Amino acid sequence: MINNNKMTFLEHVDELRNRVLISIFFVFIFSLISYYYSSKIIDFLIKPVEDNNINFQVLKITSVFFVKMGISIASGILFSFPFIMFQFFKFILPAFQKISILKICLMTIVSYILFLVGLTFGYKIIIPFSISFFSQLSLNLDFISLNYTLENYLSYISWILIVCSLIFQLPFILTIIVKFGLLSLDSLKKSRRHIIVFFFIFGALLTPPDPLSQISIVIPMCLLFEFSILLIRIIK
């Protein structure tokens, strides 16, 4: 393994370029595979809409093609995530200390598990909550029919899934921040109350304006924060 502490700037740039190209290669391959199954993926994404009064429509002749392309690329990134994270960990971790391939693989697996948990959390909890809330706003308006454009719906769903999956990467994000010296473990502990308040604000921005939805996302974030502190303590 190359020790990043002894590498020149150009060697760092060259290694980063190689790892980015490898990641793009995996995204490209999985995007091609995802396009073949794009219809099934779209069907899976619209399943949270249980209201039979809601109809999906497309407004342009090319909409379905571009929707499938977007879903294929998003799915390609999703399925490539463990390979991307492996390249990321392999690039960033040796800057702190010598870490074996086994440890990098272990961190990649844990990161991907948290990533999948975040996706499941968004798909099973946040999306149904938000769809139900926004749909009920139109129940008493007889002159409005619930017709969603497929592009708008899938963009909204993709945004929620991306945010939820990134939220569950909080332990690794905080660990890297502490390792870089931008924050310390003591400062995280002292700022716990302020961070929890930030979680409530973030939850209010991400979810519909009802307390149950906000609490449903704040609680996992608080648990992830405490897990982050434990992880940093173990690593130190």
C-alpha cells in the first residue's frame, strides 16, 4: 500500500483521478443494467402511492425515455455505492494511518449497510408520510384532481431517498471531520444540544409539517449521532 503521507501533490491527483475513473466505470455498467430493468424500478418507486385517485401522467413524447434514463443513472449510482465507497476509503484512510484492505472492506460493508438502512427508512416511512400529507391537502377541493407528472414524482422520491441515505452516513462523515481536526470529540459532546436542535430544524425542512414525521427522522439522527461519538471513541 502506498503511504499517502509521502506522496507528492501530483501523485495524489493521479491517484484520485484513477479512483474516480474506476467509480465512473462501475456507475456506467450498473446504469446499463438498470436501464434494462427500468420499468420494474419505476413500478417499485410508485408503489408507496396507495391512493387509487392519484394518476401519473407524462406531458411530452420523450418524457418516458428521459425518465428511464434518469432512473437508470440514479440506480447505477445506488448499486455502485459499495464500489464507490471502497475507492473513497482506500484513498482517504491511508492519510491518517496504515489501514489494511480487510479494514477498508469492513468499513465499506458497514457504510453500505447504513446506506441501505437509510434508503429503506426513506422508502418505508418518510415517503408514505409525505405522500399522505400532501394528498390530503386536496381532499376537500372538489375542483382538483390528483394527477402527478411522473418526472416530478420520481424527482421528489429520488431527493428523499438520497437525503435519507446520506443521513445514515453521518457516523463516517463525523469520523472523517474529527480525523481531519476540523472538530474534536469533546466539542461534539459539548454541542450535543445545539446539534439536536439542528436535527429538528433539518427534519422540519425535509418532512411534511407535522410532529410525527419530524420526530420519525429526528430520532434516527440522534441515534446515529450517539453512534458516531462511540465510533470515534473506539477509533481513537
